[in-house]
Amino acid sequence: MRNESIIIYESIYNGNTKKIAQAMAQVLGCRSINSTNAMNIDLNQYKSIGFGSGIYFGCHHPLIFKVAEKLDMSEQDVFLFSSRGNPRLGKYHEQLKKLLVEKGKKLLGEFSVKGYDGTGPWSIIGGGNCGKPNERDLKKAAKFLQDHMPQYCVPDCYKQIKTRLSVKEGKVNTYTVSLGETQVVLKGDLLTFNQNDCIGCGKCVDICPLGIIDMKEGKAFSLKELDCTICQLCEKNCKERAINLHFNWRDAIKVAIRHGKRKSL
Ligand SMILES: Cc1cc2nc3c(=O)[nH]c(=O)nc-3n(C[C@H](O)[C@H](O)[C@H](O)COP(=O)(O)O)c2cc1C
């Protein structure tokens, strides 16, 4: 877990904003906590802070403001996010933005998505923005961070490999790449395990529906990455962000062909 960023959220209605906060925390490799917990920690130790909540009566949740008010005037990067019922964001972020700017913070960007809303007139039609935020919205949240604050995102070391080896059944390719001063060891191509970040918790081993992930000397890897169905459960559930999938559309089609003849798990 990297400790340079933190995400603070309130999500009192339907957990819509919590979903965004958690997806963002994955990309930044940081913690996401609610504002009550945030009141008890020293936020000045973080280089970047994300503030987000549902929009309730035209602005962020009052507890988010309380946390922001507690900040000192030190230099820090901040970003704002929200989920809302209204199709348009309008001026919903303005009050919080003003407060943070007054505190001398640098605003890196703001992000908002539509979230399920069953209040007021929406109740007549069984709710608006049903199913939102959805997977696509979570991807948009990730892209927002990569576009606006790439320096804080967990780097994908696999992209640095110059000569990639062919993937073979029963064999795992191992690469070493430099990340600043650190030498990072990666195992696998389609399913890449960062051996430096893996803490050997075994969650990926347990969660993989095809049981293709193994553990050796407390580190995860796969000898059967060609069997991967790209369900992404391992990647999404790795709290250390030690797993990255690297597939293109050709690989995705190969998966369909490879598994097409399967009759059961
Ligand atoms: C009490 C209340 C007030 C709301 N006020 C607004 C509003 O002023 N504008 C808007 O776009 N959505 C409004 N909404 C809808 C929420 O912003 C939306 O459902 C949001 O996704 C909730 O996030 P949460 O599930 O993280 O709490 C309101 C919802 C509630 C429950």
C-alpha cells in the first residue's frame, strides 16, 4: 500500500460514491476511509487527498466539509468527486472547491458520475440512474486519475518490458524492471504478478474460479495463464495491486475459442 494519497468519502444513501472511492483507491494503491475516520488521523502527512460524497441538496455531505476545514494551509494536491441524481453536475462542487482553494490546496481535477436516485420525482418511476455507477463508470473514474494525476497512480511495470517472451503452458516468464532505484520482479504476461508487491495473502488463489493461481515461497504466480478467462476477480480483489491483466482483443477472442468447448468448470 502506498501512503502518499488518501481518499475520504461519505456515501450515506446507496453506497454509490463508496464504489467510486474504492475503485479510485485501487488505482492510487491507497486507503479509502469515511469522514468520521478521517477526523481522527493527521491528513497533513498525505501528498494528495481525494474528497467525495453523494450530492445531497446541492452539495457534498457536511462531514466532508468538516474534514476539509480541519486541514492546515500546507501544500497538498486535492481532487474532488461525487455521485449525483441530476444528469448535470452544475455547481454542486463549487462550495467544497472554494473551501479547499482557500486552504491553499492545489485542485488536480474533479469527477462526477450519475448514481441511483430514488428520491422525489424519481420514486414515481422506480428510481433514476438505475444500476449506476456501473463498471463503465468505475473505469471512467480510473481513467480520470490516470489523466489528471498519473504521478500518484500505481505504475504498471509490465509496460516497461522491452522484449517480451512467448507465453507457454506450464512455464512462467520472469522479468526484472527498474522502478526508480528499485528492481521489480514480474512473473507472467497475460496475468502478471508483481513479486515485490505480493504479500502472499492467497486471496487470488482462493478467488480464481479456474484455480490457475499458485503460491511459491509466499508469492503468487500462474503456470496456466493461457487458461485465464479474464474474469478480473484476482486483479480487482488484490489489495496490494500486485496483479495486472494484459490482454488485447486477440487474446480475448482466443479465450472464447479456448473455452468454447468446455462443458463445466
Ligand atoms: C437526501 C438526498 C438529497 C439529494 N439531493 C440531491 C441533489 O440535490 N442533487 C442531485 O443531483 N442528487 C441528489 N440526491 C441523489 C444522490 O446524490 C445520489 O443518489 C447519489 O448517488 C447518492 O450517493 P451515495 O449512495 O453515495 O450516498 C439526493 C439524495 C438524497 C438521499
